[in-house]
Amino acid sequence: GTVPTLWDLLQPDEKRPKQFYRGYDVFDPVKVGFETDTPQARRKGFLLDTTQRGNGNAGHSGERYGTTLADEQKRALVEYMKTL
């Protein structure tokens, strides 16, 4: 739960969101995860700060995990994952 969407998981550590709202369980069909930056998410969720100890969102990096793919390839992978 320290990345809000599948799209964010495919990003290198430094490009992943550092803060986002959790607990608003409305599906984001584009990025495949939950909405985290809407006014409703801010109102109903709680702020997760990944810079705080124990909340880190690093890891699962490198070629093996898809973080080095081009954005076009990442989009294709996300679209494929939607079909499963």
C-alpha cells in the first residue's frame, strides 16, 4: 500500500509519489489503483507520507520489475494487466 497505483509501482523509486491519500476506495481505471488526489480522497482518506520511517515506497526496482521500461511499454503493460 505504499504506492497508490500499478502505474506508480512501475516508476523508479525517485518518481513514485512521496505523499498521497489512502482510504478512499474509488478505483482509478487509468492507473489501476485508487484515486488519491481528488478532493473526495483528501476529505475521506488519510495522508500517507512515504518519507516517514516505516512508510517507505522504495524497492521493486530495475529491469526485473519493469521500472526501466519506456513509458509507452509501461502503458501497454498496464493495459494488458487490465485484461487479466
